[in-house]
Amino acid sequence: MNAAERDPFLNAADDALGPLGFKRPKSKFEWKRKVDEANTYWIHFNFGLGVINPSCGVWYTDLATLVPKDVGVVCAVSRMLEGISGSSYSSVTAPSLLANHVIAFAIPELEALRDRSAVIRSLESDPATKWPVFDRSSRIRLLPLLLAQAGRLQEAANYLNEFERVAPDIDQQIPRYAVFAEFFRGTYAAS
């Protein structure tokens, strides 16, 4: 989609999200709102040729400050709006409808993703469609961190050991899982 096609969607979302404290740099397609010292909400519109794929998520800023980026950490959870609302979005969607869906579906989802206990439960569950991350590599890094931060160190260590065994087959992230596991053990004295 070109700028003339995108602008009505961006403007409608600006009008809906601005009063809720979300800010978007004019050259970006992402709105952010710092909720507190531990959480930042974000909503992103990914524009394709005729398709719009909105997503929303929570960046766990407190985790991001604890873990160096070079160990392959994941400190965010997210969902696709289509998966929450059951609707798909394209250039023929009314901009006001998309903005209304963001408010009706994404905002409550952000509150749910802020609940780390609920996120832990979903990351522990099957099937993968319940996970608030887009891939297995993210899950195997985030779940031990969240458990450790919740004081559940033995469970975190158990998952770390389990994930380390399967990581060579499922991990697609650089650096490899072994780098993350080494950092995690050094930080949390897990074995």
C-alpha cells in the first residue's frame, strides 16, 4: 500500500489511540505507551500490497534491562489482531472499523498480556497457538526468564534443561540457545 492508501488507517488509529496515551512517530506504523517501569504497550500495522496485518504486544522493559541483547533474549509477547478479532483487514476495510477493532480487541489483549502469570500459563500449555509469541525460539527463552522473575527457580531450571535438549532441532534464533542457557545459569545459579 502506498502512503495515500495507508494514511487514512494511520490517522484513524491516531485518533483512537491518542486519547489513551499512545504515541506514534509520523514516519512509523507503530504506537507505544509506557504503562509503568516494567511494561510498554505497542500496536503495529504491517502494510502489504493490499493487506493490513495489525499486531499488538507488551514489551517487558524490566526484563530487557536485566539481560544483555547479545545472549538472544526475548522480552516481549504479542498477538495478531486477526487472531483476536476473527477479522482480516485490507485496503477495502473502513479505517474506522480497523481503529474500532484495535480499541475493542487489542487494548483488552494488552491488559491480558501484561499479566505475567497468565503468560506463563499460556507458554506452558499446548498447542503453540496459545503462546503469545510467534515462534518456539521465543518461547524457550521467555518462559524460563518469566519463571525466574516470579521466584519459581526450580521450574525455570527444569524448563531450561528440557529446552536445551530440544533446542538444536527447534531453535532458529542467533545466538544459539546454548548462549542464552549459559547466561541464564550464571545469573540465576540454575542447574
